[in-house]
Amino acid sequence: MISHRGFTLIETVIVLAMTSLCITFPASQLRPFYYHRAETIFLNQFDQAWHYSLIKSAVERDRVQVSITQKQVLFRGKDSGWSHQIILPETMRALPQQFSLSNQGHVSPVKITFHSDYFKNNTVLKPQMGWGSYE
């Protein structure tokens, strides 16, 4: 009689199914962390671009136009032609609006709202005059 050593097809399929479950379950738990990190990076990029625009407008006497659409923020120097674009993460959108920084680095009080579709919350920034943005 011939004796076969090894695993049957059913045993192999069961082990592969269990392994794939062990791999996909932890990966699905990383999604909130990834989305939170992407949104935090975007807000930091916005803050850096905001401060850079304030300095640019005050030092170079360049008026800066800020255009916000649902999926991007564009900073553009009116006199110098300088521009900087920030793309919102896939989980965020913004309320469209436009405003300008004066050539002295000031802005009229404005409220900028970014909405997180994944976390179902709003982040509201309130840039005031030449002092920066506040949450």
C-alpha cells in the first residue's frame, strides 16, 4: 500500500483562508489612523503655507490671494506670480471661498471650514489680521 505524506487540498485551503483573515483584519483597522494622519498633515501644510504667505505679503509687499475650493487651497501672489497649492485629503472637503492678504500681511476676519467626511466633524480656522490662524 502506498502512503502519501503531506496536506490535503481542503487542509491547505483552510490554512490559506485563516491566514488571509489574519492579514486583512489588522489592515482594515489601520484606516482611521491613515485618514487621521492625512488630515493632520494637510492642516499642518495649510498652517505653514498661511505663515509663509503672511511673511511674503509683509516683507515683499505682495498681496496674496487665497482661493479655497472643495478639494484644494491655492495661495497666489498677485504681484510676484508666486503660487502654492495644497490638495485636501480624500476624506476632507472645504467650503469654497476667496479672500486676500493685504500687502502688510493683514486679513479681515474670516472663518475657514474644513469638513471630514470620515470622522464627521468640522475643523474651523479663524485667521485674524496678521497673527495667524486659530482653531
